[in-house]
Amino acid sequence: MYFAEKLKVLLKSHHTFIYIVTNEEERIEYTIQTINNNQINIFYWDFIDGYQNNPNYHGKAQRNPLEALEFIETIKSITPQIFILRDFHLFINDISIIRKIKNLYKTLKSSNSHIIILASEVQIPISLQEIIVLMEFPLPNFKEIKQELKRLLQITKIDLINKDIEDFALAYKGLSIERIRKSIYTLAIYNKFRSTEQIITNILEEKKQFIQQTDILDFYPANHSLQDIGGLINLKIWLQKRSNTFSLQAHNYGIPAPKGVLLVGIQGTGKSLSAKAIAKEWKIPLLKLDIGKLFNSLVGESEFRMRQMIKISEASAPCVLWIDEIDKTFNRMNNNNDGGTTNRVVSSFLTWLSEKESSVFVVATANNITYLPPEMLRKGRFDEIFFLDLPNKQERYNIFKIHLRKVRPYTWKNYDITHLSNLTSKFSGAEIEQCIIEAMHQGFYEKREFITQDIINAITECIPLSFTNEDIINSIQEWVKTGKIRNASHELNMS
């Protein structure tokens, strides 16, 4: 395990203070014990019970974090020692604690004593950042989850084939070991191990609840397919070629995991729908990032939220990470005075986009390409950049057909789709759908079936958004002509 090896190196190189961010207290303590091999004395402290594991010091420093640090100076031993301080981030900004940590650093830096602070969030004072080494304990990987599942299934006496165990392990990625245990026991109690598909549905529902608790990411159901999108042939072909890229066969073939795509175009052209369809087509979870939620007024909190977003996304891989209207973030960066927080967050995000090796496929959408910096558009951030233009006549025909078949599966041929397609030049797919909905409202109000004329009336009353966004469309089309951006359809959609 990479984390355990890195922690070993830090301990051997005499790092006195190590700050580990995790919500999995039991698992991190087990990890520390496994790298110990009984060669290090370990002391555990928390605010309520004080020091606990040694009868000679039981209850020492109860409700007294300063005394917990003073106690460390009194323990003299040739054997290396680790002092684990739980939830100590809640006290670390106190002036007396800061001073004591500085004094301890001077006293202990040549000794074999190490102080590990376990915290659920980063709260390191600026004055201690040179002293304390920060680590983030990763969520369990696929191999760890699979091992834990086998152990739990043996305890609950549930017999499953290896294929099911692997499917469950993949579905559980992104959850803590404790949550996985609770889930398995719940499934065992209610005897829900009958349908593999139903179990995975239950797991994904639990994952959705967990991810939404982070208040950064949303877990979206992938309920739209590429067949729900009219047109965008180039984009569809590109995606279909990569539909099995995250498989073991692709890995053995030597294909690197795709990084993602940037979809640009005005509102209503199918960017968000495409993000949902990719997850459905590739049969992987869809996470949505509200990038505005990354920014917080507290110092260091925005950077922590960015790291948390990356941690959860990578732990949930393979997955699609959908970032809607990313151009607004860069517009914020150009017009914001927050002491450089936005610049640091965006810079770390761009670095992650370029360097990530995990199977997180990023789908970013943008309405206005002029807000995006050049470094966002260079090769390496995304595998491809697609322009989702207004649909041409054939694409409009397909869009009408898709939406009418949804609402009138048996009578959709009764509508004059060809004529409707001719009338909706410069309409987006969303505007076409809205015209159909408006026609349905009219027919329902008059207690009759809606007809082609109702749709025509709705079309004549609609002012397409493209009329006020011609400059944006033209600027993106110029980029397409240079070859830096691919058109998601066969050609520029001018008809």
C-alpha cells in the first residue's frame, strides 16, 4: 500500500509531527499497527478518555490537550514511540498549543518519538506548517474492498461467486470500510442477496447519499443514453470507440485511461445531456461537481475542498466527473479579489487534469470559450474539445423525432416533422423540446390532442437564445476552422 510505505519513510526519517486527514479512525490506526511489527510503542489519546492503552497512564490528560503534549516529554524510552492524538485539530490553533508544539519539535527532533495527529479536516496554523507534515489517508482501493467483502461474506455465511464479489467491490469504491460493513450487514439482515443487479442498485444509492453529504459532489443517475441525443455524430463515434477503455482488456492492451472532453456551445445544445449519456454508455457512475461550492471564506478551506473532491472522485473511479459551466469559474478568477484563493484552486485543478492517472473521465462544459484561458485549451488537459453547434436540418428532424416518440410513441408519425425542422433554424435542442411541451399544454387546456399546428404556434412565439449569442457562436466556429476544436457533428451547422 503506497500510503503505508510513505508513512514508514516519514517515521524512519525522524519526522516528529505527522498530520493525517481521515474520517476512518479505526482503519488508519490499524494501518499504523500493521507497519509497526511490535517495534514501536504506540500511545492513544483523545479528549474524553485521555491516554488509554497503557494501565500505567490510563486516563492521563483527560480533557486537557496541553497536558497531552506535556506528557510526551515525560516518556523516556530507547524504543521508538508513536503518540496518536485523535481530533487534535480542534485544539491546534490555541496559542499555548502552538507554542508547546514548537518547543516539542526542538526537544524531540533528534529522538525516536513521533506525534501523529488524526483529523477530519486541515486546520494547521501557518506558524506550524514548516514543522508538520500533512498526509491524506486514501479511501480503500479495489483490492482492499474485495478482501474486506470476502471477510464479511464469510462472517455472514453468504456464498457468492467471485464475479459478483468483484462487481460489488467496484460499486463500493469511494466508500469507507465502515460504511461498507454497515451496508453488508444491512443486506444480510434483510436477506437482499438475491439479485446482483438489485444489490448494486442499493450500493449506488448508499454511495449517492455519502457523496451528497460532502456538499461538493452530487451523484447523478445515468438515465440518458446517446440515442436520446439528436445529431452530434462525431462526438458519438468518438465516445463509442472508447466505451471499453476502462476495462482490464484495454489496460492489458496498453491503452491509457482517457482524461476527458471539453464541450463548448451555447445553452441548450446538449452539453449536459451528453455528460449524462457518456456515463450511461460506459456503464460507470456520474458525479457532478458544483465548482462554486469549492470556494469558502475560511482560509485553506477551498484548497481542502479541492483535495477532497479529487480524493472522492479517484476513489470512485472509474467514473465520469461532470463540471458544468466551467467558464464561469475562470470569469470569477479574472474578476475576483480573494487573496489568490481562486487562482490557487484553479491552478491545482488544472495540474490534476494534466497529471491524473486515475480512471476519472472529466466532462467539462462551457458556454463562452472566450472566458477560458489558453492553458485550459492546450493538449493534455483534455483528450478532445468539441463544439456543440446549433443542430442542422437533419439533426433537428432527429430531435423532433426523439421527443415526439417519448410523449406519443404510437402516433408520432402523425406530426409533420419535416416542416417543423424547416421552421426551427437556429433553434437549440432544448428550445425544440420546449416548443413541443408548450404545444402539449395548449392541447391539454383545450381538452384535445395536440397537433402540428400547435407546435408551429409555439415556434413562432419563441425567440431562440442564439439570436443574442451570435458573437459567441461565431467565435467558437472560428476556433473550429483552425482545427483546435472539433465539431461534434459532421460539419458546421449553418442550415
